[in-house]
Amino acid sequence: MNRYLTAMLRSSRLSEPQLRIARLRHFTIWAALFVITISSIGEAKATDKHSIEMFKLYAHMKVLDSKMYICLDKLWTLESQWTPTSRNPKSSAYGIPQLLNMTETNPFKQIDLGIKYIDHRYDGDSCKALAIHKKRGHY
């Protein structure tokens, strides 16, 4: 009978702590993301749909909060369509987050810098950054 139970039920039935399962899932997700990132560094500059989805997955793993990620996705879709080589013709903004004077060409580092900027400027609230973008046209 035990073999027909889901892992979650089996672990609670055997008194295995749920925290241990959560940690294992978290580690597995991070390990998978690491493998995807490492295996695609050579092709990361491409702007095909597959690469953009990897950038979004990476950003979601960095943000962790689903609501904040949804706002971040909308914000950076408006800014650059998640294209790491996107340039603003009216300013020095560049990359996925369209930061001024950005010189970083690695899209994953661009995402890190964009999240760091939002953390500093908007207390980590990408929804605030999106609201400002809707008012001003930039954040």
C-alpha cells in the first residue's frame, strides 16, 4: 500500500519533516537552473524564444516571489522584450533591464544588475518600478 502513496503523503506518513522535502526541491530547482545556465552560456546572446525563456526562468529564481516576478516580467518586456542587446536610441540605456550606461553583455549578469537596481531604488518591489514606468515611461 505504501508504494501507491504520493511522495508527500508517504513522507508525512513516515514522519519525515516537510522542511527537508522543501529544501530538496529548492536545491533541485537551483541545480537544474545552474546546469541550464552553464550549458547555454555560449548561446545566451541569442535572442530566440528559448534563450528568453531561460532569462525569465533565471530572473524568477532570483526574485522567488511570484507577484514580484510578474511585475518584473511586465516591466522588462516593456523595456527590452528581454533582449540582452536592446539599446535605447534616446539614452545610454542597454540590455534587458535598460540600465543607463550599462556595459555588461552577459544577460544573466544584466538580470542580476537590474534586480540589484530595483532592490536599491524601489526596496526590491518590482511592482513599484512598474507603476513608475507606467507613469513616466521609464523606471
